[in-house]
Amino acid sequence: MKKDIHPDYHMITVTLTDGSTFQTRSTYGKEGATLNLDIDPSSHPAWTGGPAKLSDKGRVSKFKSKFGNFGL
């Protein structure tokens, strides 16, 4: 393996959206840096099972709004 080609691997602090923190090893920033997350497992619907907010503004929704009651 080549020497001096890998990034520095050091301890950082990760701050979650609710203010809680934990320490982990990472190549992010420098030793002792803080990584503030915008999305984390305590707030994202993929992990919490909350409702997904999808925006359907495509052709299917236009068709349904225009012809949805046709033939009833």
C-alpha cells in the first residue's frame, strides 16, 4: 500500500438536530471538529415512520384532475 495517500482519520463530534452529541472517528475536518447534521435518524421520516411529503405535479396528476370524474 502506498504511504501518505490516505486522509487523516481522527476524532470529531457529531451534533444531531435535537442537540445531542456523540464522538466518532472520521476524515471530516480536523481533530476535534464538530459536524452539525440537518437530517438525522430522530427527525427523518425514513427512520421515524412518519408521513412522506411527496409532491405530485406531473402529467398523471394533471390527467387525473382533468379527467378523473369522466364516465361516472
